Amino acid sequence: MENIIGRVEEVALLSKIITSDEAELLAVYGRRRVGKTFLIRNAFQKQLAFEFSGIHGASFDLQLENFSEALSKVSGNLPLAKPATWIQAFKTLTIYLTPILKKQKKVVFHTI
């Protein structure tokens, strides 16, 4: 982890979440360009199983294609068909994550 300055409480919370025995949902929000993504990437660098960044102002179709590309990259560049719906996209993500999550707790990270 890189040196994170002035985020003692946040780092402590993230450490607590990753060591918890429960599944956790964390929403991080705030002004642009204050280090939210940097904080998450550094705190969870070893646990990141999937990261996806939406494209601002992109169409529904392009967002699904972008999701499919991100999942393809993390799964070893397997050619994946673009899902027609977000339900299909999340089903594909579930199939990818299921064997990984049986071994250890992981993080799925999405930025908008």
C-alpha cells in the first residue's frame, strides 16, 4: 500500500471491512479528485477481484460493452459476448466470481 496521508479513520474502516466475516457493501462518495479511487485501490489492492469504471454520458449499449471488456481482461482475455442487459452482465460476473469467492474474500469495485 502506498502512503496514504490524512485518512486514518478511512483506512481503519476499510481494514475492518476486509477482515470482517460478513459480506460488506461500501459506498464511497464525495467531491471529484479528492482521492476516493486511490484510497480504495490502495487499501484493497490484494483483494480486488474485479474493477469497472463506467463511461460518463455513454449509451446503455456502450456501458455494457465496456463492462464486457473489463470482465474479459480480468478473466484472462477470454472473448465474452456483450450482454444484452445488466441482469445478464451481473450473471456473467457471478459465474466468474463464484470460484474465486470460495477461496477468500474479494472486492468488486465500480466507479462512476
